[in-house]
Amino acid sequence: MRVLVVDDSEVFRNVLCAVVAAAPGFQVVGVAATGREALDLVGLLDAQFVLIDVNTRELDGVETGLRIRKRHPGVVVLLLTATSRASVRDASLAVEDKRDLSPGWLVDFWRRNGNGAGR
């Protein structure tokens, strides 16, 4: 799975990249610090899966995720938060606590939500 990691914190970007790299079959194809940057990269990098912080700069994670899903319906978007549980009305977006993320959890999430998502 080709993964784009989006977080305005360099520390969390590095942690998320390490988690993705440790998950069998997953590859980080790019990183972004802002929602706008993510919008530019997702199609360019042919990302299949986007991990994005809810609180990104320039364009928040929810709006970025909705725009990605609209432009690239086959891309799976997972919103991540470390501060509080956020809820999203759009069923095409999932929200999870990024502190719970692990390679095994990521693989399991993809099995439940990613297979057959337009790829």
C-alpha cells in the first residue's frame, strides 16, 4: 500500500513513517506538513492510503480528507488525533487516536477498510 503521511509535527510524521515502514506491504511514498501540501501530493504520488492529523495547518485534516475523497474516491483516508476524539459525519473518513497506531493495527485497519477501495 502506498501511504502519504500528513502531520504538522515533525516528531509525529517520523513516528507515523516508522509505523508504516514496519507494517508488511506498506510503503511511505511521501510526507506533508499541511493539508494543502497533501492535496497536491496525493494524486502526484498515486497514494492509496492517507494518514492525516485532524489539526493540520492551512487546511484542517477533516476538510483535507473530504477533498481527497472527492477528488480521489479510491483513496482511503484515516484521520488521526492525539488530543481528543473527533467525530466526522462523512462515513468515508475514519478517526482514530494516533497514539494507538501500530503496524498490526494499521494492517488490520486496511483489511477492514482498504481492500477493494477502488484500486
